[in-house]
Amino acid sequence: MAVIGGIVAVTCAYLYFSGAFPLWESLHHGFFQSLSIVTSNGHTTAGYSDWPFFVALLLLLGSFFGGCVGSTCGGIKAIRFLLLYKQSVREIRLLIRPTAQIAVKLGNRPIPDRVMQAVWGFYYLYIFCYCALSLALVGTGLDLVTAFGTAAAGLNNMGVGLGDTASNFSSISDTATVLLTVSMIVGRLEVFPVLLLFHPDFWK
Amino acid sequence: MNDQASQSGVSENLTSGEHAAHNESAEQWMTQLSQRQAYRRSSFKTWLYMVGLLLMLFSATLLPPMAVAGWYDGGEVVLPFAEALGATLGLGLLCWLPVCRFKIDLRNRDGFILVVVFWVLSSLLGALPFILSDQPEIRFVDAVFETVSGLTTTGASVLSGLDTMPRAILYYRAQLHFLGGIGIVVLAVALLPMLGIGGMQLYRASTPGPMKDEKLTPRITETAKNLWYIYVGLNFFCFLAYWLAGMSPFDAVCYSFTTVALGGFAPHDASIGYFQDPVMEWITVGFMLVAMVNFALYFLAWRLRSLSAVYRDPEFRFCMKVVIGIVALACLHLYLDGALLWKSIHLGAFQGISIITGTGLTTASYPAEEHWPAFVPLLLLLGSFFGGCVGSTCGGIKAIRFLLLYKQSVRESRLLVRPTAQIAVKLGDHAIPDRIMQAVWGFYYLYILCYCAFSLALAATGVDLVTAFGTTAACLNNMGVGLGETAGGFSVLNDRATWLMSLAMLVGRLEVFPLLLLFLPDFWK
């Protein structure tokens, strides 16, 4: 909630100060659009893609955040970011006092190392998938903005692209459509199950 | 030069300082409070001493450009360099003189502060010659950007019209790369492992030299000296190669500085494309490949009198595989896009390696749309995150970290199949401790976070998305070739964006953590 509140507030403020909308309008649009994108809902209002670049980019990155685990939102999910954040703070602390014993805690419970490793693995593979997908989309002939936006829209199950795909996805080629279909499934199943099927150990 | 000499100069003081510290350790009965005060005062003196010394040495590096100015350009160009030298030397003396009899004692914490302070100070003072010169006419912001870009071996430039600029300025830019390069190698091989940034503890055991956890200096001195020889040697061979290939001695010096440091400042607007000479470009490819390998490995190979130390290093093998993979993909795409076979191999290899290693020398007007299909710049942009081996002058996240992340991910998916299996992440024959893996993950997360944050902030200054992504990658990865509006040069950015990108270059070069640390209240307790 803190993160989502932050993103929504920045969106509203930026819309207001960049002069795109008057105060009330920017609050209204900011709220609606950022919540819609961040939670990977994908409803749009007021020609979202014509908004300032900053907002589009902010919300695009926000869509990686998603929402809580166990809800229907997409992206990497809040709990993972929370854990990653806590781990990073711990790293910095350890740099100052290399011998300190600091546990990553959630509420009152320390998180086992095993869980942290799984979270890291997921984060790495997710970012990797995103880069690979964007690259593949550019390979099919899309321009850079469209590729980044569309890959995020597919992988995070968000559904609103940028550039050519801002209004809908019919403008992209067949190869790209197949790629995106796969990416939506990869994103929804949280990467690992799909990768596992390609792992020889799995079939032994 | 400054790093090596200064470290050795301080080392004598340090060893005697160590003994003194040991004798005093009997008197540990002081109250906590007074102890802390004493520490604070003495560490402040330590900073003054070190910064003063480093600044004085930095001022000495302004002598060669003065000589170049006297030789090629005449008196009016010598003056700005002389003024800058005076100012830097003066400031250095001002810091150093009051504490010159003080016996200094470096600790981990001082290491962080010194790294940041010195890098920032030398960026500001190194900008003086640019500001003081009549030509180029350049504002403070841009001068700082140019200097940071030089010292971090990024090679992003706000200057244009290089072909008519005084030779001394051109030489000075190349020399900034040279100094930055050796600074970075020493930083990466000797200092960061000691401080334990982003899993670099891994290299504590593998670098030669005496080992002591808390005291930094003796090892740094030893390592720095050897690295200095290797670095200068590489520069010399690179100079010879360029010279024999037909460059004038002046160009050969500038290009060898920029190639071995994996920098990117060139004395021509068209970069190395100015010569239109494939032989020179292949020489560049060769030296870039040599320079992206961990310099400590060369030292090891030299001592063992065989190159097997280099071949057998797992990071080196992984790094070469990935680089060859990316380059092959780029070549293939160029070929399929309609270029001739030989030309696509030539351009793909040159531009691929130049961007991945974060050099940023360009040819055939890269990344202009009409010659390069959009796929290649994006591929190389992502490649620039990869960088090269730790302990070289390249930028990005570095090969070793990707290797560890990759192994960890493979392990994760194995564990999903057999949840109770005991699988260790191994590098060569050694299992990697969990502690190091965590540090690597932390680094990766923060790096990506920084990238997103800088892109966002840049987009907020009003540039479009492609430019924001490309420029941030160019600066954070110390690569130096932007996309979109900054493809031709960075002078299109407004002041806020220029400051932001100067900061990004420093963050990328100092590996994120040292700068973040300074903002943490715990650090100052």
C-alpha cells in the first residue's frame, strides 16, 4: 500500500505540474490510471498513451510491482519486492559491520535463507525473460518503445502497451503475437513451471 | 599514476602507524565516548591526509597536457592547465600540510569515504582546464560531465567539433581515461574485495599479495604496483600497434589510452570511423578483448610464466562465451538484414565488443537507424549490462555476477524438481558461500533499481522513452553511446539531466554501494 500510494501520488503530482490536466482531473485520472496499470488491470481512460512520457514509464515500471501474492494481479508481486528491499538494506548494514548477525525479518519472523534464494532466483529469471522478450519483439520489427511497452504488457499481464500497441495489439505481426501469448502464460505461471518442462532432470 | 604512487608513499607511514596502534591497544580502558571522539578526530585527519596527497599527485598529471599544449598549440593553451595545476596543488597542500606529521591508520570505513570523496573531488577539479580554456567554450555543468565521463571511462561527450580543437584538450581527455582506467583497476582488484562490495569478497583469496582483513594499505600498494606495470605495458603495445598501422603518434597515444581504458573519447568527431581503416578497427577489437579480462589474471600468468591461469579461469571462459554469443547474434542479424558477409562480421565484431565492454568507440555512424537495424543497438545495449570481467576497466554488472546468478537460477529449478537435494553453487571447484551469493543478489537488485530510477528521473526531465533508457544505460554502465536524441552526443540534455547522468556514471563506476552507504545514518555512528 505504501508503494502504490507513492506511485499514485507521484503520477497525480506530475500530471498536475506538467499542465496536462487541471487539479481535480489530474487526481481523478492519476488515481484511476495508475491503479489500473499497477495492478495490471488494463482499463484505460482519457487517451493514456498521449500522457507525458514520465507517467507512462512510471506506470510501466509500476506494473512490474503488481500487487499482493494470492490476488489476481500480475508482475513480480509486492512480497518479493519487500523481501528484496529488506535484503538490500541488510547488505548495506553488513558492509558497515561485516561481522554482525542480521536476519531478514517479515513481521516478527526471520525469513529462512532458502526462501530468500528462491525469491532472488525468481527476480533474476523474470528480468531475464523481460529482456529476452523485448529483444525478440524488436527482432520481429517493432520499434523500441513499442517493444518495451508490449513486453511489459504481456509478461506482467497488464494489457496496455505503448507506442504502436497503445490502443490495441492488432498492429503487430503473427510471430510477435505468438511470442506475447507465450509470455502472458510465462508471466502468469511465475516463470518456473514453464522453464521446468524444458529441464531434462524433470523428465527423468 | 596518482593512485599507485600515492599508495606506496603512504605505505611507510602506515606500517609504522600500525605498530603505534598496537602499542596503544593496551590502553583500551578509555570510556566508550572518548574513544569514539578520538576515532572521529583521527579519521578526519586521515581523510585530510589522504585527500591532500592524492590531490597533489593529481595536479602532477596536468604536466603532460601542458607539454602537449606547448608543443602543438602555443602559450595561450598552456595557461589554463597551469592555472588548474596551481589550484589543485594549492588545495592539496592546504589539506595535507596541517596534518603532514600525522600517522594515519586506514580502516574499512575510511576506504568507503576516501573512494567517494576522491572520485567526486577529482571530477570537480579535473573540470578546471575545460572551464578555463577559451576553446572549447563550455559551461560548468558540461565540464563536470565531461570530466566524470573521462575518469569513469564512460566516454560520453558533450563536446563537438573535436577536429578543430586544441590538441592539448584532446590529449587531456584521453589522459583522463588513462588515469581513470588505472584507478578503476586498482579499485576493483585491491579495494572493493577488501570492502566486500557486491560479492567481491570472492576475490580476496585469489589475488596475490599479503592478506590482512582490517588494514587496507600494504596489499593495495603491492597489487597496485604490479597492476600499474601491466596497464602501462598494455598501453604501450596498443600505441605501437596503432602507430604501425599508420596513425600519427599523437592519434596513436590518444586511441591507445581510450582503448585500453575501455573509455570512448576519441580525438575525432567520427570516432575511429574517421580513419575508415579495417586494420585499425581489428587492432581495437583485439585490445578491447585483452583489456576486458581481469588484470590480476595477467599478473598471475606473468608470475607463472604461462597463460593457462587465464584460460582456466571460469569467469574468463564464461565471459568469452557470452561475448562471442552476443557478437555472433549481432553479426547474423546484420547479415540477414542485407549487409555483405565480411562487412557484417567486421561491423558486428567491432561495434559489438566496443559496446558490450563499455568502450563506446563507434564506426559507420552507429547507432543511426539507416545503417543499423533497431535490433542490434538494443541487443548491444542489454549486452552493456554484462560488461566484462571483474578487475578490468569495463563497466556494467560484470561477468562473474551473471555467472553466479545463472548458476543459482539453475540450482533453483533443480531444487523445484527435487526439493530435498543438497546442491551447492560452484565456481571451478569451490563451492560459493551463501554470504557471497546474497551480496551478489543485493548488488543485482540495487543495480536494476538504480537503472529504473535514473531512467524515470531522466524521463521526468523531458526526454522521450528511448532516449531515457539508452542514455541511462550509456552512463550507468559506463558505456558512453546513447540512443535516440543522445546518439550523436550528450549536449542535447538539459542541465538537470546532465547532473543526473554525471551522478549515474559515478554510481555505476563505484558499484552503487559506496555512494548509498554515505546516506545511511548507521554509517556515521
